[in-house]
Amino acid sequence: MDCIFCKIIKGEIPSYTVYEDELVKVFLDINPSNNGHMLIVPKNHTLDLNTIDSSTLIHVMTIAKQMKKLVEDRLHADGVTLLQNNGIAQDVKHFHLHVIPKYSIEQTILPVEEVLKKLKES
């Protein structure tokens, strides 16, 4: 399988990992729309909203709530957009959920290394 997300999950391609458990990996988008733009990706390859099993989808949404709180607390985001594409709108054919922080004041896009550092500060 030539899936870029499967390669990231297997560690064949490096990523800026924010969170990981047995079901999902969360990493920063390397072409972010905003600071903290991340992807929640199931570790088991599944195409889209039609093929993802319900328990994994519920877990993805549970993690999305946690990531929303993380970007609000650490990056001072004023809200988030959750985005999930299917069919022709889907660039990578592996289910994933974008968590895109929104800010009331326009932000300069920071290097992903700097954003990851802010997200991981204790």
C-alpha cells in the first residue's frame, strides 16, 4: 500500500506527533492553515466516512475534543474547525479529521517545530 498516512503511522516518514494511542495518531499538518492545524488519523487504514467503524469514529471525535482544549489552552485559539473530506474532495485516501484552530486576531504562521514545542509545554 502506498498510503502516506500509513507510512507516517509506521514511522517510515517522520511527523510532528502531538498525541498517539493504540487507535490513532495526531500530528501537525506540514502545510497548516493556521498555527496548530493537526490531523487525527486512525492507525488502521480505512478510506473515508463510509468505511470507518463506529467505535473508531467515536474515538476520533473524543480525541478531537481533547485537541480542541489543547489548542485553546496552549495556543490561545478562540475556536476550531473540524474538517473531514470524502470522495473527490479527499486528497489522501485514508480517513482523517483536520482540527484547525481559529483566532480572533490574524496569526503569523509559525514553523511546525515551534508550534509542537508550545503544544507539548507542561
